Amino acid sequence: MLAIENIKKEHEQIEQFMQEVELIMKTIPLNYPNLIHTCKECASFWNLHEEKERKIFKILSKSNFKIPIRKINFKHGELKEHQNAIKLAINSGSEEKVKKALESHGKKLIEKLRAHISFEDEIIYTLPLELLKPKTMEKLEELDK
Ligand SMILES: [Fe+2]
Ligand SMILES: [Fe+2]
């Protein structure tokens, strides 16, 4: 199941992004352009991931799978708030504001993102895929196109 496999891979990729951001934040002197670049890259990757996930979870929950969609969507909203705060700081062009935003929102975002990913991983790694109905399978395959 490609769509679900991709979600797993993307979680690994997001973890790599987070480790990169953490490393850049710790490095003195701060490589500001690299930091901005990595944050932006991570944000656009994350947005695409979230969109895919929203579709996949919706398809699964409309079938015979119990997916805590409300909880997941609530978390996505929470994560987005931190993400937006960082985006605002980046758009202000002030290095000082970005540093402050990353100290508060960035660290919280990374912490919450890790918890969120492990919550989702627990769901997707234990999905009883043998119970997938052919119709659901078809809908998921449509997403791969
Ligand atoms: Fe998610
Ligand atoms: Fe995810």
C-alpha cells in the first residue's frame, strides 16, 4: 500500500528535518541563511504531508478502520499555530525575532511533532491491512496517481 508506506517514509524524513534544525540551532555562530532555508523546506514538506494524511485517514475511517480523526486534526491545528509563529518571525526579516521564535515555538513544535508522529506511527504500523476492502484499496491507490 504505497500511500500508507509513503506516510511512514515521510515521518522519517520529517524527523531528519527536525534533527537538522536542532543541529543548526546549536551551532555557533548561527548559520542564519541555512536555518531559514531548512525551516522553509521542512514547512512545505510538512504541509504536503499533512494534506496527504488528511485524505488517507479520511478514506480509512470511512471504511472499517477506527482512526481518531478529530484528535489528529486538532493536533495538526496546534502544530500549525507554532509553525505560523515561526513563519511570521521569518517574514519579519529580523534574526533576533527568528531566534526567539525558535527558542519558544520551535522547541515546542519539535517536541509536539515527535509525539504526534509517534502517535500516528502507532496507528499506521498496526493497521490490519488484511481487512482493507477492495473499494478502500482502490481509493487509496487513486491517491498514488
Ligand atoms: Fe499528522
Ligand atoms: Fe504525519
